[in-house]
Amino acid sequence: MAFKITQKPTFTARVKVETPNNTGGFDRSEFMAEFHRAGMDEIEELKKLPQREVLEKVLLGWSQLIDEDNQPVEFSEERRRALLNIPPALLALGAAFWESLFKAREKN
């Protein structure tokens, strides 16, 4: 497939969140996040910011994110702040964003 120099302004990535459980292990859950596609100049500026500030700038939406009643959580500024206040979610979102930009495709 040929590389297209013009790309969509956003991209989606799978976010894998590991949360501690009551048995001393971790539970894994996943959702899809929509991120702003930053250019290299912007990426260099983002690298200087704390992770939470980066995600406040680049996280534009999500899907497959549910609440305690298994109902879909619609994206809003308030809900984004709440999600970024959960340490495992903040870590997983940051990993998904940066790995989507720079991670080479893994061999099978």
C-alpha cells in the first residue's frame, strides 16, 4: 500500500486498561479512543508536557466505554476530565497515543 501524504486529522487506537482487583491481580478492559493526529512540530511540544496535559489536548472522543450500569459513556469535557483522573486509564491512554504514533508494526 502506498503512503498517503495527506492524512485524516484524527485516528483511533485500542486502549487496554489494567486495573487492580481484589485478588492481587489485574483486570483488563478495553475501549477505543479517538486522538488528534499531531504533526512533528506539535509532537515535539507535546513531549514537553505532563501526560495529563497531552491527553487533554489530543483525546477527542471514545467508543466502547461504559459506566457502572454497563451504559455507554458519551464524550464530554467533564467526562474526559473524570477519565483522566483515573490513574490506570491515564497511563493506558498515554501508552495508546504514543505507541500509535511511533510503534513499528510487530512481526507475526
